[in-house]
Amino acid sequence: MPTRQLADDLFFIALDDRTGLLRVHGDVVGSVLAGALLVELALGEWIEVLDESVELTGDALLRRKVPLDSLAHKILDTVLGQPDLLSPREWIVFLAGSAEREVADRLARSNQISIERRRRGLSRGTAYQPAEINNAAWPRARLSEHCRSRRDLDVYDVVLAGLCHASGLLHNVLDAAPAGTYEQAMQQVHARLRPFPSVVALLDAVENRVTADAATLA
């Protein structure tokens, strides 16, 4: 199975593999994928959130280590090249417009999906066909099963649950789950992420931005 990446798993959770379409509006999925890409950098200790600004860590500034993933490397270079300090919300807005395409391209490069441009009348759209249905379904199935069984989630799945909550996808993941499953999952999110303030700040910014996106679309 390919290396796990938060934004990739979130993309597959948002993807309806029967239609090849995303389950949430493009503006919303762009914001939450942008947040996921920033969280990947925060978990890798390349960026941190200080006083409502996204900043590079000392190791990242001195290039003691760089991400092996080309997309993560590109975003890190974008943060490095920005002359002004931006807040998490501003970075999410900045990255949201290209996040869906960037994550889809990363998945296509690793042969996990094929990208299909569709045209219906005067409108055009994009569909994504998983190369392996089981691999595409695995992130949703894994997170759903772990939450329903009330097991302790690892940090990766705690963050993924937080991103799904911010995008509204956690309701879909836990469809028909026993009462209290959602609440118990969110308790884990809040408890397990206390040692990761930068990740918490990014998740809060994602949720606020998605709420604003949803209000605009209403």
C-alpha cells in the first residue's frame, strides 16, 4: 500500500468512488485539503503556528531536513518565499484554490487515481477514478471501524478525524454508528492533540474557513 499522507487519505474519504466525484463542494474541499497539507508540514516539524502566524522551524530554515514528498517541499518553499508572516487562515485561503488539483496530481503521480475531465453541455468537471477501489476505500473504512469500536486512535487518525469533522465528512464516515460514537471520537481529538498546539491551531483555522465557505454557498 502507498505511503500514507493526510491530504491523500482525506481526498479518498471525500471521494465517491462510484461516481468519481467529491462529496463536498469544491470551495470546501479546497480549504480542508489546504489545511491538511499544512498539517502534514506541522507534524513533520517543518512549520509551527506562533502568535497566529505560520512560521518555519529552525531546522526548516537552516535546511537541516526537507520533505521527501515533492508537494510538501513545494508548499514549504512557498512559505519560505512569502515575505510577510501570514495567519493559518490566510495560508488556507491562499492554498485552497489549487489544493484539490495538487493533491489529485500527487495521487495520480503515484498511480493511485486517474484524472478524467468531463463535459456536460456547457459545463466542465473533473472526476477521479481510483486505480484500486480497496485502497481508496481503506482510509474511510479504517477510521470508521476504529471510531465505532471505541479504540484509542493514533495521532495520525486523530488528526484525520479532526479534519473530517472540520469538513463535515465525519458524519458520513460514522453514518449509522451507535449513539455517542461521534462525541467519543471528538473527545479523543481534543485530548490527544493537546501536545500539538500548531496542529490544533491549523484545525481551528480549517473549521472556521469551512464554516465561512458553507455560509457563502448557502
